[in-house]
Amino acid sequence: MGLQESDAREIVTELSKLLGTRLNIMDSRGFIIASSDPGRIGNFHAGAYQIIEDNLDSLEISDGEIWEGAVAGQNFPIRLDGQIIGVVGITGEAEETRKYGSIIRKMTEILVLGKSREEAMYRQRTERTLYLTDWMNSPDGDISDSFIEKGKKLGVNVTEPQRIIAAYPVYGEDIPAGEAERVIQTAAARSFPDSACVAISDFLTIICPEAPDGAISAGIETMAERALKSGVRVFWGVGPASRGYLNVHENFVCAQRALSVSKRKEQPNAVFYRDLGVELISDTVSTKTKEEFFRKILGKINEESLKETVNLLSLFYRENGTLKVTAAQLGIHPNTLEYRLNKIFEVTGYNPRRYDDACLFQIAISFFNESSRFGNFNQ
């Protein structure tokens, strides 16, 4: 690793402020890349070059000595893993700078080591993110042995059963996008300790070990609570149970579909792919087609009665077509309910109690609820 100019500038600024000294940092070629005196940046420093060439532990330059680009002071190599990657110089009279020399040398090497580790961790996170993204987008069945081995080196075993959760954060302008992602990633690490979390497109994908639906729901509920405390609301979509690592892309797509329904319905709880019905086809149907279908089935109901009719039918089908239970829920007599169902049949031409027509009504109601929420079409 070579010294980054930005890191060198930060180190010079911090140490100069802390110790009240004038510092320079030279790269592995002997050129000044950071200095308390901006005018010296870019100059060649012969003293630093000598340290690098002869592998010296230090070089003191006194007044009167002539070294190209150098002034009086102490100069020390910056070593990383035993190799000289640069030189730090302290400007000033020899007697004055000697007392700071070993301290500044050590502090510089500690700071450089920290920067090196940060860079290594960043590279590893980036590589892991790219790997996980490739994994989610790999065609089913197209996972090679070399891909599996690469994952193990990155701490990801793709052959273990996995569950895919898609998360879409909603937050205010006072919360940066990166902060919202961090909140979800932290919550995911706590709820599912062996999970991986990566941002793909405009949502986050949480890859966690296979678990029963109850455990997944409990984990998501905990994540949602933690996120909400930080001002982040999250919509969740959960893919089906794992059918093997060769089907991970399909599971990823299923989680996205469940998330799409969660966002569309503004569902506060997680939406599981296994629970989807007509919603599975909704995203593939254009708004125009939905409107045409709705008008065909319920278009003859007048606008004043439409919402009441939709609510009645929704409850009727939710109660499995039981007249007595539905009537009780509506606070009316079963005979009254039967009369209203017959009236719907009379107006629309479709019988709510006939199986085939009931399917059509439920699809139309689904399209209506969706359109009412977003104002796509009205009666």
C-alpha cells in the first residue's frame, strides 16, 4: 500500500494541531505530498530520498547543510509491514525537534496503520457487496464451484439454506439515505446474527439463514421497531422458504414481488410471498387494463353505492361467503344481506355467490383498492 495524499494531509493537520509542530510527509519517491507549509507540496526532498534508498532509521539535517528541498529538522521512515512507504519530517532546530521525533514517528505509523486497515476493510466490504449482488442476480442453476469458493473466502457460504428479505426504507429529509441503510443493517445484524445485508437498486436485501416463518416475522418486527425509533419506516417483503442454493435468484425475485405489494398496500407488517394471491399478477397488468376489468365487473354500480358495495363484498368473501356471520359483522339481518347480494347480481349481471363470478369480483375489488390508494382511476 502506498501513502494516499488525502490521508497524509489529514495526518499532518491532526499532528500539527496536537503537538504544535511543523510537519511534512513525503511519499516513497521522496516527494512532499503533505505539509504544514502548503508551498512545499510537490517539491523533491533529498533527505527523504536518502532514507528510502539506504533504509535509514532517521536522518537529522542541521542548519547549513544542503539537501535539495529540505530544511533543518528530523526525518523518519514510515514503515508498514516492514516496508518504508514514506517519510515524516519535523521542521525546526535539531535540539527542539529531537524531543518530538520518536513520538511523531510512532504516532504517524499508528495513524497510517489505521488508514491501511480502514482501506482494507472498505475493499473487503465492497468486494463482498459486489459478490452478494452477483449472487442474487445469477440465473438459477448458474453457480459454479469457483463462485462458491470465492464466497467462502469472503465469509459467505452460498450452499447453506437462505431466506431472502427485501426492505424498503422511508424516511424524512433530515435523515441521510446512508444513515437509513445503516439503521436497517444494524437492526438486521441484531435480529439475524449470521445475516448479510446489501443495498441493491432502491431497496436493501437481507440474506439470513433459513428459519420458520414465525421466527422471520419476529425478527422483522424487532427490526421495524428499532428502525422506527431512528425515524425510519420500513416496508418488508419475504421470499419463500429455501429450495436449495441454485434457486436463490428466484427467491430474490419473489422477495421483490412481496415487497412491491407491501409498498403498494402500505402494509405495516411483512408481506410473505407465500400469502400472495391476485397480487402476483397485479404488477404485470397495466393500469388501463385494470380499469377496463373493474368497469366491466362493477362499473354499473353507481358512485354513491360503490364503496359500500366493495366493503360488503370484501367482508362477504373474507367470511367465506357465510351469510349469518357477514350479516352480523355488518349489523344487518341475513335476509337484508341476501337482498343486497341479489341486487348486486341484478345490476352487474354477476352473481356474488357463484364461484366463477366470485373470483371476478375479488380481482376487481383488488384492482379498485389499489387504484383508490394511488388515484389511478375512479368510478
